[in-house]
Amino acid sequence: RRPPRSTPLYSSAASDVYKRQEISLENATRRYDSCSNCSSMKRKKTKVHSAFTVIDFQMTCQYPENCVPINTNVLTFDFGKLGAIHRRMTGQLFDVIMMDPPWQLSSSNPTRGVAIAYDTLGDAHIRGLPLARLQDSGFLFLWTINAKFSACFQMMLDWGYTFIDDICWVKESVNGKIAKGHGFYLQHSKETCLIGVKGDPWGRVNKGIMEDCIFSKRRGQSQKPNEIYEMIEKFIPDGYYIEIFGRRNNLRNGWVTIGNEL
């Protein structure tokens, strides 16, 4: 198993390396005027890269210091360049990829009365993501919805993964009761994260310590529990983690987060 890192990979210095590595800068700036986590946060203007934007924060509140947020369109992002940079910096690709895709339902009433505050993507767009450029041996954690189980299993095969297990998140209300949600046949009170494996990463894994069920309070729309990150980091300690389709609330120390709502 790889020895633990003495210092975080994704320090502010490492973030600067991501900014500089072989990516041409454009004469463009972008200002973020508000933050969903803290209304008092101020943001500096930061240069926009031709491939992606690394957000530069001026902190006036608590925020993950050693995270790498990449604000970009996931569909046009150059994953190959990121993978090459990461391999050059660390000697390998990512141990863990986690995704919470904005699934698009095909029914006549896809939202069933639920106001969706983000754009959705069809299966073909999600299947087209080049995950092989980010990982050649490791684990995929893929959040799904009931209508997409079959599609997810096929996508895992297409990407080169073998399905091995799943994690169930049971949502609780503020009173500690099961939180009821919308569903086509039943009222949904849980979400499922499928786990796939590629290659042979087992030498750096703590088997048998990660539970397959999370009980925690329901959060904002599409927001996943913090426990999933803690479980992954125990399962693969001192690993290299990346999340695709992340939001500001997903930013976490030691993780690269990619999304268009950062």
C-alpha cells in the first residue's frame, strides 16, 4: 500500500501548479458574486484557462483550503489533459471517481411536480464521458436514480468497470424520521450509489470497514451526505479523489471537484 503523504497533494501551491501546467491562459476574468455556503464570502477575479477554471478564493469564512475546484462545462472539458497533469504530478491517475450525474428522465412528466434547479443530461452524454483518461485502476462511485439502474450497469461495462456493491443513503427528516420524497410508484426515501472497480486496486484498500448504508438528514436538492466522503477516504486512505458534476457544497480537502456550478 502506498505510504501516507506527509503533506496534502492539493495545497494552494499544488493548485497553482494545476493553473500553470501546459494550459494556455486567456485574457479573461470571471467574478463570482455569491456563495451558497456563506453570503459573506468574497471572491477575487481569476483568470480563465482555455481548458478549465481553477477558482481562487479570498476567504472571509471557513472553506476547504486544500480542495481543487474546477469550474467548467463537463461535456467539453479536456479530461485527458487533466489526467496527464495529475499523472505527471503524482505518478498515477485517480484512485476514486465519484459522479452524481444530472439524470434526464424520459417520461411525459419527468419531474413529477418537483422543481429541478439544474440542467439535466441524457444518457448518451453521460456515457460519453472519457473516464479512462482519469483512471486505469480504481473505483467508481456512481449515484443513480431508480429509473437509471439498468443504464448505469451498462455504462459501467462500457467504461470498463465491474459492479461490486452499492451504498444506500436513507434520508432522515429534522425530527429523525424517514424523509418521504417523490416517486413514480412509491415515495422515495433513499438514494443509491453504485460501486464499480477497474484493474487491480485492492492492495491499497481497507476491506470490510465501510458500511453499505448511510442514515443522515436530507439536504438541499441533489446534495449528497458528507458521510460518503468519509467512507471513501477510510476505504482508500491517502488516495487521489475526484468528483464530477460537483457543486460548491461538495468541495472537500484532498478532492478535485469538477462542475459548472462552482
